[in-house]
Amino acid sequence: MKGLWIVFLSVFIAELGDKTQLATLTFSIDQQISKWGIFAASSLALVLSSLIAVVVGSQFTHWVNPKMLKIIAGLGFIGIGIFTLLSLRN
């Protein structure tokens, strides 16, 4: 059960303020679109993308060492952070 809470908190925190949440917020501004429809559609999209990530991720372990994958992901996030900080200068 502890592992599930770690996954939940990690995904929840990662999703706060991201492009997906901002897109959902933008759709919810439109008074002509059902708020429950927006919630259902965005929830289904997140569930489907998570399913794809789990299926692909479970197959990665056959080709890539999990430790190496974590290193690559960490470096990727650092790279995105550096790119974001450098883009503030423009």
C-alpha cells in the first residue's frame, strides 16, 4: 500500500500546474461546455495516458536497466529545467 501512496503523491504533485491542468482549466472557462463533461474527458485522457505509460514502462525493463532509465529520466528533467531557466532570459 505504501508504494501506491508514493505513486499517487508523485503523479498528483507532478500534474499540478502542468500543461494538462492548464488546458483543462481553459476548457472549463467556456460556459457552453459541460463541466462534468470536461472532468470526464480530462480524467479519461489521464487514465489512458497512464495506461500507456505503464504498458510501455513494463516493457522497457526487458531492454533497459531500471537504474539506467531513472538516470536518463533524471537527466532529462534537469535538461528541461535548465532549458526553462535559460528561456527566461529572452
